[in-house]
Amino acid sequence: MPFIINTNWRELSLIQMVELVESDRQDFSDDDMTNVFDIADAVFWWTADHYDGSGSEIYELFCRVDRVFKPGASQNGPADEASEEIYDALCEMSGRCSCRSPHCNLKSDDPMEDI
């Protein structure tokens, strides 16, 4: 599915965000000036914090993002406010945050619900 350059990231599902990151669309930005780096950073950390073992759907998405995005060695969470906002939105979309990350505020039993 081709992405419209000026799509607002809030209209994308987690899987669409992963596909955008994989497509290496460096020209992506939305009305809020969010870019593909912000999305990649947020999706990387959210999937890293929330996968339930190597057989889970979220782990598969983590691996897909990890192939094309590597955070800095000293980074331990979303890099900036834009990435944190996307991370928080992913938490809200999923209805869960069961990890110990300081970025998580929500709890649920099903990580893929509503994603």
C-alpha cells in the first residue's frame, strides 16, 4: 500500500508504521512535522518493550523494524517528544503497557487488541 506523504501518523496502525519504516520513506512528514525517524524510534521502543517472546506478533514487528533502525548505544527509550507522543499513542491503541519501561502507563492482557 503506498503512503501519502502528508498522512498524519495518527491515522496509521502499528503495522502501517512498520511498513513505512521499512520503506525508508525519508520524505515522509505530516502536518506536525513528525518524520519517519520519530516513527521508527517510537515503534522500535514500543515493540521492544511489549513483545511476549520470540513467537509473538509484536516480536515479529520488532525484528522488522530492528533490521532498518538501530537506536544509539546510550539510548534507553524514545529519543524526543515526538517519539514519546507516538509511543504513548501506541500504548493507548493497544490498551496495554505491561513492561517496566518508564514510558508505559497503561495495562491490559492482549497486546494486539485494537492494533
